[in-house]
Amino acid sequence: MTKTLQTRFTELIGIAYPIVQGGMQWVGRAELAAAVSNAGGLGVLTALTQPTPDELRREIDRCREMTDKPFGVNLTILPTMTPPPYAQYRKAIIESGIKVVETAGHNPREHIEDFKEHGVKVIHKCTSVRHALSAERMGVDAISIDGFECAGHPGEDDIPGLILIPAAADKVKVPMIASGGFGDGRGLVAALALGADGINMGTRFCATVEAPIHPNAKRLIVENDERGTNLIFRKLHNTARVGKNSVSDKVVEILARPEARFEDVAHIVRGAHGRQLLETGDLDAGLIWAGQVQGLIHDIPTVAELIRRIVTEAQTIIRERLGPKAAG
Ligand SMILES: Cc1cc2nc3c(=O)[nH]c(=O)nc-3n(C[C@H](O)[C@H](O)[C@H](O)COP(=O)(O)O)c2cc1C
């Protein structure tokens, strides 16, 4: 283990490298989370990928069989008409003895308070400085600040990481990791330089051997460049960044019509279709979540290779480009 890359975040969580795998619907299963934790990062299971809280308990057990290192669980709070039984998922997480949780989404207060009461460390992922500060006031242990580049929900402010990360670092006091657009050692060093204590990655981990998704989906990420995303649901104020494919193109086209409403696209954006894409490799089956970092992804390594490469590249940059010689 190297000292160069130890930060307040690695100390807080008890991991070797400041690299987190963010929660990912249908992707954040035991195979991937365990591989990330075994490689010295923080792997994260995605609670809502499991159809019931009991199945989440079993997935946590399965992950424990694959790693003896710390791993977390993501709980995403979605704005939906029929919410999943969040309190029961939360109970399953706490009762399973999970020590770190990534929360994301709307109104996380009751979840954060309950996790904290039970000694679970909370990393809250959000997309603005004001939400980071509000989560900090709720008592979270760390912030994951997600820039406009990210896959998933970048919020409505459109602030890229180059501005958002230092703007947040100026105000957030708890350890903070930078998210959105990270995929290599250059990004990790940049995040540290901008004031973060580590990085969170989603899309990059999808293009790994252990990601439990169809090879066609991994290949799409490798083949796409940095322009390979669509922003959808903008006019619904629930912006999402997804990979460019026939379905997301269609959603953009339909919602561009002045009278269009969510109901006009609901049938093609269902989560079940996205799951079908990832399972069958039919790239026109539904939405695929992916960020602009696709432009930096050129291969499908194992998670261990990827993390080793990011760490080595970061150390080399720090030593050779930013070391004492560079300082003159
Ligand atoms: C396939 C996929 C599914 C995702 N699902 C979720 C989710 O369910 N909950 C969540 O909080 N974030 C989700 N995200 C966002 C990631 O956790 C992470 O914040 C984001 O991918 C960071 O940006 P990057 O893709 O540029 O690394 C997802 C991302 C991807 C690529």
C-alpha cells in the first residue's frame, strides 16, 4: 500500500485507495462490488437492484463470501409515484451489519438520520454545493460531488466538475470525493488537486470483466467517444445523462415537441427495458446509463487491472510531473 494516495477518505472508510464504485442500477451486484473492494477501493451494492429487502440481505451475504474487505450499499431515493419500501431496505442494510452507505436522490434526511443512529457511515452523493452543505448539516460523514459530466442524474445546474469540485471543496468540511467523468490516473490526480479526497466512478466500472452486464453493452461504452451521451428529461426537471442509442435519441426527439409530456415516453424508458438491454445485449431495447467519460474508455480490463493502472498512473504523474522538480 502506498502513502501517496492516502487521504481523509481512505482513512475514514479504511480502504487502500481513494477510489469508489458508485451505486449502479442492475450493475451494482456482488461480483462487481467485491472485485472493487478486493482491489483496494470501495465497492458498492445497489439496494434497489434487488427486488425485495430480503433479496438485498442475501446479496450482502453473497458479497461477504467474495470479499473480507469493506463494501457499501447505495440507497437511491427516486421521485416516483409508487416508492419502493425504503424503510425496509434501510432496515435490511442496517441489520446486515453494513458499515458504509451511499445515499443519493431527494430528501435523504430520514435515511441519513437512521443510518447515523445505527453507526453506519453515510456518503451522500449530490450535484450542487448547496445540497452538499445541507447533507453536511444532516450529519453525513462524506460527500460525493457529482459534476455535469456524470452518468445518471446531473441535476439542473449544469456545472462541470472543473468548477463544481473546487467550489464544493471551498465549503464542505467533511471528506469529499469527486464524481462524474473519472476513468484514469490523470482524473484521480486532478480530483486531488481540485480539493477532493478521492474519486467515484460509474461508467468506467461498467467496462470491466467483472461488471455483470452483456459484452455488447461493454463494447458500446468502449466504442462511444465523449459525445456518446444524451441528456433526457430536461424539460421535466429530472435531467438524466444516458448513453446515446436509438432509444435515448427517440426520447430527446419526442420530448422536444412543445406539447410532449412524460407519458409520451414512459413506455420506452421503463427500467425493465434498460435491464433487458444489459442482460441480452440488445442495444435498442431500452436506455443505457453512461457518461461522457466514455471518451476515455478504450478497453475492458479486470477491476484489479483497472485500479492498479489508475493508481500507478496517478503516482507517476505526482512523482514525475508534479514532484519537487516541477516545483522548481
Ligand atoms: C449503469 C449506471 C447506473 C447507475 N445507477 C445509479 C443508481 O441507481 N443510483 C445512483 O445513485 N447513481 C447511479 N449511477 C451513477 C453512478 O453511481 C455515478 O454517480 C456516476 O456514474 C458517475 O459518473 P461517471 O459515470 O462519469 O463515472 C449509475 C451510473 C451508471 C453508469
